[in-house]
Amino acid sequence: MKQSGVTPWWKGLRIRPEILDASGSIADVQMSLFHAVYEKGDSRPEYADASYYGEITHPTGQLTDLLARIAIRLGGGSDHTKAPALLRLDQGMGGGKSHACIGAYHLAADPVQLAKTDVGKAVFQHAATILGRPLAKSLDNPHVVVLPCDNMTPGATDLEYFGPARNLYERFLWRLFEADYSKYDAYRKHFSNLSKISEAIESIGRPVLIIVDEIMNYFGNGLDGVNDEALTAQDQAFMRALLDAVTKTPRTAMLAVMIASEKDSISLSAEGARRRLDLERLLDRNGKPVGVHENDDFAAILRRRIFAKPPAREVIDATVREFQTAMENSSWKSKVYDALHAPWTAKFADEVARTYPFHPQLMHMAEHEWANRAGFQKVRSTIKVFAATVFALQERGKSGSWVPYLIGPGDLPLSNTVVRESIIGSGLISDTKTQNNYRSLAQNDIVGIRDETGTARLLDVKREADGDALWQHANPRAAERAATAIFLTSIVSGRSQGRRGATDAEVKAATAVPDPAYMFADADVVIKEITDPETGLVGVEVTPGQKGQQSRYFLSTSQTLVMLQRAMRDTITDAERDAVIADFAERLTDTGPFDRKLFVRATSGQQSPIEVLATASIDDGRVSRLVVLDPALFTLRNGADRATRDAVQAAVGLGPEKLPVKWASSAVFAVANTQQRHAARRLATAYLAAERVLGVQETQDDEDMKSKAVNERNEAKRSLETTVRRAFQHVLFLAQPDDNATRAVDEVTFDDKSETALNGTTVWKALVEKGKAFDQGTFIERALLHNLRESDYGRPLEELRDAFWNTPRLPLLYGGQNDLRQALFDAVQIGLLRIVDGEGEEVAVTGVSEINLSSQRLRIGKPLPPAPTEEDPTPDDSTEPTAEPGSSSGASGDSGHDDEQDDQPATPLEKQIAFSVTQSMLNNTGNSEALSQLFRQLYDVIDRGDVSFLQGSIQIVVSAQSADGLVQRVQELGSSVNVRDM
């Protein structure tokens, strides 16, 4: 992790005390003109003080111009005509209208105090520029009349604020004459008289500012509610006359607030709409619509409203240098920042100076996307979101947790309730249902309210626990940041060119940190994690890039296929998952040369592996069995297979808990790999989820979704079948290579992905290579003799037959009893064996079917010595010389020698040789020469035709160049061969 000397913003900036006191909330962010003017005591807000107002208000160009023109109109003397008398604020909700009205009130009610603040100084300086001379700070002591129409009830009196007044004109008079009843009563009847109204204004001898706030609250549904035609007529007549009067009365200014009809969501009756139209025509004729700020003013407004003092320039410059170094990295520059096509990237230093501590990427989004949303309350909403964000992040920093150097679109902490609700309630999301859906997505897909849950958050937690990422400490919330950026772009419908969500470059930029340890490739990994259909965000929709366009990511609240599948996955139990794997394994098992297959399922109880095998009816006589063990209970490898090995050992009659079995030698066990079982379980869950999605109503009602769901199910099924086949990599069987070896469980492992222990033919081939089985057509008469022992002669055929299924030294027969019967018949026919009865008398066999393998009477016997021929000499032959008694002639000696020979066993025609060789050939020329001589002699014997039967397997490690030639030779023999790289 790179050590940076940059002072973090949360240490260098002081958050305003009222935000700290409210834990990130700004209680008075929604300013009220009524409260500022009329409230008293503890109910009076801080911004009712001109000094505090000036302290929290940034002098934007439009606000400064608005207040400067009011100042000229009030205090400009004879030059008051250089400013318009009637100004109208028509922005939508949250556009800064109330803030501007309160500024205008302070300008007129306490101009000297306001002039000491930054905004006051800017106003008076701008006014001086317009007039060509400075204005007196007192502005000739103006009087202010405030008519807060959103706090009035037409026709009802309000003695505290408006005395006996009932209509709007009377309220105006009461505030104009400061509760002087005589003056009030003198003018009360002249509600529609323009000259009388102007006369009343001039009568107080001071400049007058009239502020009418939220006009349509009164003239719309307010007047509809009282259903008083006379009152309505009086109020309308007064407003027409007032709008004309202010333009004709010197040193009088009026600021009217009436939201433009296209920006106002208020519902009006037909009469209310007519009154609005009438007022808009009057305002358009007599007044000038003005703004309060531009979107680009957001950054300065936020900084002034949230922080007590501006940041130090050296801190900003140091932060810029850190980021620019990272941004100039070739991959980041070309694939991210250049791909953004955003103006802030080209002037990054200037933009950071303007937006600090917020990242230009976030500020650009707020100024150019959020602010253009019809329901978004612009400044008000932005202040709420950003104030809550800086407070939450500062608290993190104080606790020692990671905080970004610049707050970007991925850094708004959705785990903080105030931040999350400020975003959701900002107006960016139009309806309540969608708000609730995104609230759920934020908590479940991104980060929970305790900062410990949520899909993206858990990805970061897992990465930290694994400790594999070198950049983890520099960017510990990378997945959460990426997901949050997608969230913010998703709640804004219709972004640039109507596209939804965030581009690939936008998301990667949101995860960036000024640390070289976090590279572009790492950002790729993070995005793959959060978009992974199995473990990533449930609601994310990925639109692949095409024709040079970037991929896009959108968080959808619709019940998409992915969301349904993820929801269904949560309903699947471990037992259901393992059961479907067992079903697939049993269905996919092919017996091949085996006589039968047997699938041993794990029981639903608490039986141990040995107990399950003890009750599985595995010990079946005179049939070869491929016994497939349920992966839910039986697996090998990964250091967790002791129970499985002990159970199989017991099932073949070995070990301390051996089971009473007779036919263990002919049982071959197919066992899954532990690691592959993990993959199968994941896919089994996906398959079951895909199956269940097809049954839900949302899928049935949507043909397109249904079609996709069927394809997803079919693909999940294919993947599961492939993985289940691959999972069964291991074969266990009882082995005894020769009579002197100890019985033990041997093992075969299939490393080739195309091979599986569920395929009986594949398993049989492996057993052939291990010498545990004969391949098809190889158990001939010579192979039979090769496997017979001296004790087998004279043994009943029934016992001999059974030995091939219960004696582990005897290989399994491909054709079973038929192979054995045929081999016996062929051996008898060529004189290698005899079939005899219990007394040793030979039994004639003329056909294979006459060899009864179930017989206790019939046995096998060795062939008799050859009978003497007519050419052989006999003792009675007249040609044989007769030795005289006591003679020592050679004939007599020979005769004595022949008698001795008759007592000796006949010389065998063939001998069986069995040997094993395990030698290292490296740097051992002696071994190499001896082994070469052995194989040369073996070659000579084979070449002379002296070998009648050959059985065995050879495993050698040779050079890659020599391997191909050997493999070819083996294949030419019709034998299978396994080759793997070393």
C-alpha cells in the first residue's frame, strides 16, 4: 500500500456544528420564509439572523444579481428605475426560492448586518457596478411586507400575525402599517384601486419590499376550499392592482414566488387553473423571471452550507497530484478516463479545486443529471445527501476506518440510514413502490444498515479475509463502491441518450484510488465479482458492449429472471440439493461390462458411512457390481476422506470394523471427488432454482421470460450432468496382486476430464490396466492356466467358478461365467486340462454347454502323460539286450538308469514367470544396462514364439520424444494406453 502524505479532507475540513449536532441531518435545509420572519424564541431558526444567513450562503451569480437589483430599487434614490420593480421566482421545489426570499428579507430588514457577510459584500459591490456609485448600506431603512401564502387560510383571521384581516389585501395593509388599525381601516375598502394601493405604500415614507411567497397555495386550492366567490373576487382584484402598483410606485420592489405551471405538480380545479393562467399573464406582463443559481453553483453552495471554512489550497493541490499520477497510468487513462468523455477529466485540477472534497465525477452527476430531474429538489436534496455523507464518512475516519481522499459516486455510504433515505427521498425516484424496491436493493444487494451484510459488502469482507489482493488495504470497499455507483446511475431514469445505468468506464472510475497497487485489471475483477450471476448482485442487468460501445450495468427493481432464480436458490435446502445430485448420478451410471449397477444413497438419518454400506445389499454372489456411492456422504481427497475409506474398507471385509462379506472381490466402488462435489452442489442449486422459476406465475405470464427460463433450465441441466460425471473421478476395489501379497483396497483416479467412474466401460478398462479384470476376448485357455494354482486342480467347478468373484487375486471376467466356461472347454480341447469326476475319472466333453459350472462332482485335472507309442522300447522287446546277472555292461547300467527316470516327474513343457520391476534410471548406468538385457532376452523369447500367454501392465516415465512411438506400438496391439504429462 502506498503511503500518502496528503491530509485527508475529514481532518482538514470542519463540518458545521449544526450538522454535527444533528448527526449529519440538516433540520433547516428546507428554509421557510414564514419561520424566518414570524417565528420567535426557540422556534426561530438560525437563518432568521442576517449574519448566520450570510455565513451559510454562497454568493452565486444569480442570487447576487437578484438581491443587488432589489437593493437598487429600494436604496438607489432617483436611480431606482435602473432595476425592475417586480421580480418573479418560478423554479420548482428545492430550487432555492425560499433561500432567495429570506436573503431579500434580510437585505431590506437588516441591510447593514447583511453587508458584513460575503453575500452582502457581493450584493452591494454588484449594485455599485450597475449604478456606477456605491449604495448606502442602510438602503434608506426599507420596510418589508411578507405575505407567506403557504401559511394563510383565505377568509380566516390570524390575530397574531394579521390582526382582523380576512382577505389578502387586508393582510397586506396590516403588515404595511405595522398593525396601525386606523391606517388599516382607512384603506381597507380599496382592494382593487391601483392608486390607493400605491398611495398606501408611499404613505409610510420609506422604501418598501413586498415578498409574496407561494402564491398558488392561496390562489389555487386555498380559495377553492372556502367556496366564497366574493372573497375570491376581492383577492384576484387586489393581486392585479398590486402587480400594477409596484411598477408605478417609486422605491418599491416586489418579489413574487409562483412556480411555473410546467414545473408545478399541484393538482388544480378548473377554476384554480384559470386563476393561475390569469396570474401568470400579469406576472409575465409586469415582472421579470429571475433565477437563484445555476447547476454549476452546486459545489460552492454545498461547501459553504456543510463546512465552516474553505479547504486549504495546498491540501487540494496535494490531493490533485496524487490522483493525477494514477490517472496518467496508460490503462486507466485510455480505457477509463478517456472513455468517460466527461469535461472534468480534461481540467481535473480546476474541477477538484471547485468541488473538493467531492470528486468531480460525483459533482458532475449532481449538477448535470440529478438537477435536471423533474422531481429532484436540486439544492435542498443535494445538501441533504452530501451533508449526511460527509458526516458518516468523517465518523468512519475518526474510528480508524478507510475513507476516500475524494468522495465519488461510489462513496455515498448506503449503510447510513440518513444518507440512504436522503437519496431515496430526494425526488430522483418518482413513486413510492420504486423507492421501496430500491431501498431493498440498497440493503440486500449493496450494504446492510449495520455495514456487515449486503452482497457487495460481503465480497469486500471475503477479499479482506482471504488476504489475496495486494491492493485490499488501499481500496477495502471496492465492490461496494462499484455497486453504489451503479445504484446512483440506475435511480436516474433516462440518462444520456436515454440509456440506463452506468458504463463500464464510469463504474471503474468510481472504484479508482490514488494508489498504484490498485490496477486496471483489479477493477475488471471487481466488476466481474459484482456481476457474477451466481454470487454477484441480484438486481444487476448487464448489457454487453457492441460495435465499440461499452458494457452497461443497471440495477433493476423488476422481477427479472436472474432475481427470480436467486430468490428460488434461497428456498433450496441442502437435502434437496444433494438429492438431485444423487438422482443425476444414478441416472448417468452406465454398467458397461459389469453385471449390474448399485447406487448407495445417503440416508436421511444420522447413519455413519459404514452403517449405510452395511445395509446396502452390496454383497451379491457371482455378479460383478459397479457400486456408486452417494456424494452427499462419500467423497475422496481434500483431506476429508477418512470416513469414506474406512467404510469401503469395511465393506470389502478389511479393517477393524470389517463387515461379514463373501463376494467383496467383485464389488467395484465409484466415488466422487470432494472438490468436484462442491462444484456439483453449486450447479445443483442453480438447476433446482431454474426448475422452480418455471413454475412461478411471473414466468408463466411472460412468454419471453418463460422461453429464457426454459433455456436457462436446460443449460443448467447440461452443466450439472457434465459436472456430476466429472465429479466421479475415483474407483476403489479389493486387490491382491499375487498369493503372497496382502489384501488391500486399491484406487484408480481419472485425471482426464472425459473419463468418469459412472461409465462402466471406462472403469473396466482401468481395472484391466490394473490387472484386476480381463478385457473382452482376452480370457483364453492360456490366461486360465496362468491364473490357476496347484490347489485349484481337483477342486469342484462350482468352487472354481465362485473364486473368480470372491478371490481378489483372480481378475474379473468380462463375459462372466460364459468366459470361464469357454476357456475351460478350449483348454480341454487342446489337452491343457481335463474334466474329471470325484474319483479322478476323465469325463468326456464335446461341447461348451456340457461344462456345468454349478457342479460339485466335476473338477479340473491336469493332462495325463503321453501314452507310449509302438516305436517305444519295452522290457519284453526281443531286441533289447539282456544283461547277465552280475553283468556290468552298459545296457544293464542304462536299464538301471531308466528305471530311476521312471520314478521322476515328467519335465514341464512350460513355466509361468511373474516378476515386478521398480527402478530409477537417473544417473544409474548399471540399472539401465541390466534392465536393457532383461528386455532384450524377453524380446528374443517372444520372437522365437516361446511365449504362449502374456499378462501385465507396465508403467514407465520416458522422454516426450520417445513416448509417441511407444504409444503407437501399444495401440497397434489393440491395447489401451494412458499418457499424462509429468
